[in-house]
Amino acid sequence: MEQGVEVQSILKSLEPEDAVSEARPDDSIFTQLLERIVQGYSLSIESGAEESDSLEILLDGVSDSVLIVSPSGSILNANQSFYRTFGYERETLIGSEVFALLPPSHQDIFRQKFADFGRREGQRHSASSDDILAFRGVRRDGTILTLDCLLSGVQCRGKPAVLMLIRDLSFDHALFEQLKETKDHYVALSETITEAIFRLDEDFTIIFANSGVKNTFGFERGEVVGKPFGILFPPEVFSQHEAEFKKYFFVDDADRLALGLKRTLEVLGATKNRGVAPMEMSFGNSKDYKGRTLTCVIRDITQRKTLERKLRHLAYHDKLTGLGNRDLFNEDIKSLLGRARDDPGWRGAVLFLDLDGFKRVNDTLGHSAGDELLIETGRRLRVCLRDRDSAYRFGGDEFVVVLGGIKETQDASLVAERILSTVGIPYILRSKGKNAGSKVNVGVSIGVAVIPEYGSSLEEATRNADIAMYCSKEAGKNRYTLYDPIITAKATEHWKTEQELAAAMTSGGLSLAYQPIVGPDGRVRGMEALLRWRRTDGRMVPPSEFIPLAEANGTVIALGEWALRKACYDTRKLHARGYSDVFVSVNLSGRHFDQANLVPTLADIVRRSGLPPGSLCIEVTETAVMKNTQDAIERIKEIKRLLPGIRFMIDDFGTGYSSLAYLSRLPVDALKIDISFVTQLAEPQNQKIVNAILNLARNLQLDTIAEGIETREEWQYFARRKCGAMQGYYILRPSTLGKVAALIERQARGKSTLQPTPSG
């Protein structure tokens, strides 16, 4: 049996039947314990069991010191706690004078008390405050102890004796000092914190505030201590959150997460001089001698909120124009569609805008001019809108407007007309540089989708507005179109084709076919890269269909870059197989050739691929070059400077209106004779043109390539006239890189089906 359990059982057995009734509710545990020890000791003596195990267990089970002394002060018995506290051994203690353990100043009062108990002849009585003595005791080693002693009379072998129950208060005093020191540290620490710290009682009265209240709220401590917690908040804010605050008061910290309470709260606080400010609050509750209290730390988060607003603005707005971006549009349109679901009578509109002629400005005047025009367009859009409307820029020259509430479709039409007239006003470039003062003007094609009628979801609203905008482009640009499923059926199909073509660059729908370019000796000198597109339904779309579409919507530039990149990497693979003398020819559209960033983009693609610049030939049409010949000359020279060895070829030569004077200045390397002259060689006039082109090229020291060779006769015609190279179905249809490589390998083994044409 454990000692503590046995002591409890002994005390229970020794307790008189009326002990509970005698004990007053206000009796301390200390005095009740004394009564029980006295009862137990007296009964043990009466039963002749003074030295019994039960008595020893009774005394030693008490954590306080117990002494039994005679009225004259002789020590008769003691428990183990006494020996531990005072440092004595039983042999040296029993029979000695208790006064030796007392300071001289207290010896007389103890003698008097002992004498009083002797006169009572050991009769017990309930302990009173007069029987409690506080004094300083002395340990055997000289250590001074702070003690409380409770005295009671007992009978010892029929003679009066005194029972002393002594409590060591030294630990309590040390703990008090430690707590005081902890409190001082707490107060000192709280004073170093700039946040406001409050302690609240159960009435939510502020019972403590640190100096941070001045920094956070502008109040002195004396202005808030003793006041209701609600003075720190606007009345409506406190009433809104009061119930939640009280949850933190009564719910222990460990249980908050389980109950769904947040670690921190953000509310508006009422400062003394700065008005309302955002605050962050955190809580911690505890219990002390005053009862449960709540500690609240409040910090001013005005700066953080300002930074968050700036970061949110950066995340949700276009850096160039300051308009909302696609992410903000997505959030706003979802919110408006939610409103439409809640209010069946609500209507709005989504307008998709695409600038007409912007790419021309961007390509010819450069990106800085284009950026300035975009900024001005954003400013003009804002002027056209009401307070409840919003404008966004999706990228490039694509803008979106959301009308946040219209009574009828005509309202959307009026806004679209206002945008058309405002954006169409000519603009004078103000930026520094050679284009400063240039007048530019662009139109705008607009598609309007009324929501929720033609857009009950984000995807549907944006798709229908985009399709309507495409209709405006198809109808001649610089106009608006209201989405209607019947009118826009054809445009919808075109729109889907555009979307699929744009996705084909990453989905694998695009590929390159290669057609060999061979010399008069029949050997492969190079190959032309030709774009191919297989739609998701498996149908192959001819370039004559999708290239004009890409030209119209601007994706031709991305297509051109994709083709350049893949052609360079594929040719590099061919070189790795040992055919390093083979070049690749890639077509650039006129729009791509006019791009202001063509030079660095092309240089980057070639360098990254590892293809020697001398193995790449760029084909541009005669029309593209002659549109702005001087710019074309400068651009080609710059590319050749960055990529020494790269070649340029005029495609479809003979179909345009080339000036011989400019042609002699163009830093090109070859002319490609248009297929129309090749297929009609039977006509004498075409033969004269072909011969003239060949002679012109020789005189200008330019190479020549004839395309569209489909018969042996055509092959022989150009070979005999020393045309530099030929390509066409007679040699090989556009094929995979593997088939071209196979042809080159057969030639290397001397097994080519193409034989050199005899001269003559």
C-alpha cells in the first residue's frame, strides 16, 4: 500500500463521527489537519500504541513538521519532515529543549503558551488565531527559516503535552520573490514592445495596459486603464465583434482551433488622433488569484495593409496602362454573374476590343511608340466609361470593358460608339526619339456580349464577346458587333479555327515538312521548311487557308518563330549525322519581317539551336522587302552583322514591282523564281522572263532557285540555263526530315535516282 493512501485511511478511521459537523466551512486546511493529528495522537496514546506503525505513518505522512513537547519545552517526539526541515537526527533531538530551536525574541512567548496548555492539562480545543505564532527558526547549520506554528494541547501518558504543527514559509517567500521578479520582468518586457498589450477582466474592463497603447492608439495608459475595452473601437465595430471577443475570454487557448476560432482577428480600431485604423488582435487567457483574465495584443497594421494593397494592385493590374488585368477581370465578371443569378432583372455587358492598325505602328515605329499608344488607349477608355464600369488589358492590343449594369442593349451600343469615336482620334507621339511628333491613328474592332443573356458563365461571356469582335474584323474593322448566335455562326467557326491554330503550337498539331533543294548535279544542297497543320479532327489544313488567317489575327509571328526554332534544331540533327553542308530555308511573312524585335529574336533562336548561321537561309517576299526598302536594307544588314554567314532570299521573285536600283543595294544572296513562271514555261513570254531573271541574278552575283519543278523537262530547262538549284515534286514532295535524310544517304552511296543533266 502506498504511504499516502494509508495515511488517508488512518485519518478516516481516527476521525470522530462529529468531526465534519465540528469543522467550520471557514476552517483552513492547516487547522483541520492539526485537529486530525491531535485526535490520532491522543487515540494512539490511549490505546497504548504510542510507538505503533500507525502513529509513525500518521506523523510521517504529513508534509509539515510535527513536534510533541512537554509544557516545560522538552521534545518528546517528531516526524520525518521536522528532521528534514531543521537538519537534526532523532538521537540528538529527543529529550532536548525546543527553545534551542527558537530565536531569543520568541522564547518567552512560547514558554507562556506551553504553560497555558499545561494548566489546561492537555485538554483539546479548536485552534484559533491566538494559537498561531509566526517566527524565525534556526536550522542546525544556522540557516534562518521563516515559520508559522500552530499549537494544540494533547495528553501524553496521562500528562499534558503540546503538539506543534510547523510550516516552513521560506519556500513561499522565495516563490513570492520569484513571482514578483517574474512580474517585474513581464512588465519590463511589455514596455519594450511597441504593440499595445491589455489585460481584461470578465467585465471586459481594462485592468492593465503597457506603454505601447500610446504608439498604437495615441492614448496614455491612464486614459484607458479602468475603462471599457470598447473605447478602443468604433461603436459599430465593437458591437459586431463583442460576442467573438468573449469567446476568446472563456475558451482556453488549446481549444480554440478545435472550435474554429482564428489565431488572430483583423478589425478597425479607433485611435485618439488618427481616426480609424486597421488593427490585428491576438489573445491569450489565464487564471490567477484575481480569477480569469484575457490578455490581448493589438498591433497597428496600417503599413502592412497599404503594402498589401500595393501588391494586390500589382498582381491585378496591367503594369503599362494601369488597367485591370485578366485575373482581375475573371474575379469581377464572376462577381457580376453571381449578382445576375441573385437578381433576375440585372443585365450587364462584356466588350472585347482589338486595335486596328496597332501592329503596323508597333512594327514600323517600334515598341516604345506602341507602348505609348497603348497607354493613351487605356486613358481614353476610362473617359468613355461610367463609375460602375471597368476596363482591362489582356495583353498586346487586346482590351476588355465590363459594363456593370445596363437597362437595355442600346446602352451597350452607346458605350461602344463612344469608344469608337474616342479611340479613333489621331494621336501625336510625345516620347523622345526619332518618332517624336509622329501622328498615329488606329481604329478599334469591338465585340459586345450582353450578360447573362449571352454569357451566364465566365467562359461563355468571354467567348461570345470575342466572337462578336471577330465579326467586326471580318466586316471591315473599326466597328462594333452585338453578339447574336445566328448572325455570328460563320464567325464562330472562324473563331474556333483561330483558337485551335493558336493552341496547335503547343498541342502538337503543327509540324514541319521539308522539300529538298538540289543543284544541277542532282545532289541535295538544302531543304525548305514548310508549315503543316493537322486539326484535332484529323483534317490537314493547307497553308493557303491557315496562313492568311494567321496573318489577319497576328499569330503568324508566333508561327514564324515556332517554324524557325524547329527548323534550326532539325537541321542541327541532320548535321550531327554527318551532313553538315545542308542548309535550311525558312519563310518569314511580311508582318514578321516588319517586327521591331525580329533581329534579337532571330539571333537568339539561331544561337540557342547551335546551328551555324551559314546553314540558314531566310526567305522574304518581294512585296515585303519593297514596302519599305531602306528599312529592309538596314534590317538585313543588322542581322548579317549579328549572324555572319546567314543568307537572305527574295521569294516569288518576278511577281512584284522591284526597283532594279534598290535590288542592286539589297544585301540578299539569292532569288527564287516564282512557281507561276515554271508551270507556264511553254509560253514564250514566260521563258523570256525566266531568262531575264537568270541573267539579272548572274549580273548581280546572286544565286537562283526555281520552285515547282514537276517534270524532267522543267528540270532540264533550268539546269541547262545554269539555275543554281531547283525544288519540286519531280525531286521529292514535302516530306519528313527522315525521308530527306534517306535521300541524302542514297546520294552518298551513289544510288540517287536524280542524274546530272547533260549540257547542250
